[in-house]
Amino acid sequence: RARRQPAESLDAYDLYLRALPLFYDPGTTGHPEAIDLLRRSAELDPKFALPLAYSAWIYERRISMREPPLGNNDAATSVELARKSLALGGDDPLVCAISCWVLYRIANDHVALEGLRAAAEQNPNSAMILILAAAGVGLHGDSGQDLKFCLRAYELSAGAPDEYLITQGSGGAELVLGNNESAIKWCLKSLATFNDYLFTYITLVAVYANLDRMDDGRTMLKRVREVS
């Protein structure tokens, strides 16, 4: 365990590991505890970049999901943590991907987009890195690359707890590419894994509107309002 851990302090690494289940839970109630564990981890090992990266990502996720803020300026905190983690551990593709996603999403830093692509190239076998790279290039308008990243991530981790992110991403890419029926299939797979993900319902609203299936679209819009 000591040989494999990326932190100098084993106690810091333990705190980091304890925070991960709280982060990967689709809900948000564990976020304050996760932030505290990651803060303590970073304090024990100031050279350990991953706790800073995941902390930045938690703030970004809450902002994107319209969750109540945890501090006075969560956006600034998220960006600051992302820049620190990138400076400390940018040679780690996972640190690079998380930090660059936050910087692109919150600070609209288009240079960070190249960091996402570079991380996916350096480690094409990490589903999480591919998910982040897909989200970044998809928001930037490259739906073809978005879908390629998502399909590769799905191939690597079908059946994983966070599969709902991959399948929703695939559905979103197919929507933009004009493949509405395929988008529905991917979104229904996403809902089968986790049925409270806001962006899956948003995608389905748009898909059903494209197909003039307005009753189905209104049903999905109702769920958007319930979840958000």
C-alpha cells in the first residue's frame, strides 16, 4: 500500500481515499464532509495534488447542479484550488484532467481544453479522464470527439456506478449530431443506472422536442423541475 500511494504521507492518502466514496455518490449531502477530509489530507501533505483537484471538482459540480453554496465564493475557490492542483501535479493525467475541466467550466479557460485533450491522450484507459475530456470538447462544440471519448469510456467501465455520466454524455453527443433515437437509447441507459441526474432529463426534453413527441417532452420537463 505504501509503495502504491501517490502521497508522501500515508495518513494524507487515507483521508483522500475516505473522501472518494462521498464524492462519487450521485447525491450531494456528503460534499461538506468530503471537502473537510480533502482539506485535512492536503494539510498533511502539501505536495499531494489530488485532494486539491477533487475539492475543486466538488465546488464545480455543486455550481453546475445549482446546489446551495458551501462558502462565500465557491466559483473563486474552485478555480483557485484547480490552479494549485495543476501547478503541483499537472504531470499526472488525472490531476490535469480534473483541474482543466474545472478551469474550462468555471473560468472559461480555453487553454485548459488542450489540457483535457492531452490528459486523454496520455491515459486513454481511464474512464474518468475520458468523461471529463468528453464533457469539455462537447461543450466546446466537437460532438464527434465527445462521442468517441464517451464510447471509449463506456467500453472501459460498462456497469460501473458512474455509468450514468458516460451514457448521458453519449446521449448528449448524439443529440447534437442529430441522432435523436440513439440519444434516447443512451439516456434511458443513464436513467436505468441513476434516475435523478438532471442533465439526462434535460437531454431528453430536447430530443423529444426534436421528434415532436411533446407529451414525452413535457413529462421529462416535469422531472427537470422536480430534480432541480
